[in-house]
Amino acid sequence: MKTKGLLLVFTGNGKGKTTAALGLAFRALGHGQRVAVIQFIKGSWKYGELESAKCFPGRLDFHVMGRGFIWKSDDMDKDIALARQAWAFARETIAAGEHDLVILDELTYLITYKMIGEDEIIAGLTARPDGMHVVVTGRGASKGLIAAADLVTEMREIKHPFNDGVRAQKGIEY
């Protein structure tokens, strides 16, 4: 059996895409690997994972590159510019080959909202160094992204506490 760097996609309307990706990050860290997390949409509010990242100096690089949920945007031009900057940073991070695992959290939205073309993103992902694993998360993964991936998991919502009036909670949603 051979091994190779994999392209993994976690998509779907259910909760758990970022959580699954972060689980892989902790697994890789446990094996002494270097991990980069690049979040394309999430804003600057405080997340538990940002605090946890401080426990792995030099091995876990965490970059929050967006302004928040783009479907509530007050300035889509600004969000598009930030998305393009974040994608350029992600391409540089991948090309540098310094990480064993790169997580591109909520990258699917850049394709969905036509901020960056699907072909450009797929070209950047498939040009990764041979042994590097890349995880892409976000709802509505495009057909091309799914076709390019080695593994695709769809999270499907069956039941969610928000529907019963329960708000997002520390340690669960953020």
C-alpha cells in the first residue's frame, strides 16, 4: 500500500466540519507534525481553538483572515479583497511545504460566492507538495472540488439545539 498527501473535503449543512478538521490537526500534532489552519470567513471574535493553538508554539500556525459571515456582509467588495488576500496567503503556505497538514476552513464559500474561481482554487490545491495533506471545509462544496478530492465527507443535520432556541455555546460552537 502506498501513502500520499491527501485532499480531504468536509462539507454539508450539518455541524462539525471545522471540528472534524481540528480533530485531524490534533492527531497530526500528536505525531509531531506541523499544522497550519487558515480560516477564510470567521471574524476576529474569540474562539476556543485560538486559545488552544497557543499550546503548540512553532507547530500549530493559526490564521484568521476574514471579517465574519459574508452572507451578512456590509461591504462585499472588502470581503472579496480579504478572501483574495487569504487565498494568496494559503497558496504561499502550501507552496512553502513547511507543514504536514494545512486546513483551509470555509474555503468552499470563496467558490460559492464567486470570490475566486473554482479552477484557480483546484489548481492551487493539486499543486501541493507530495506528502502534504490539505483539508477544505465549508458548506456546498463544488462538483469540481469534490472530484479533485481524495476523501469527501458530508455532514448532514438531523437535529440541532438552535432550532429549540438554544444559542451557540463556548466549547461547543466556538
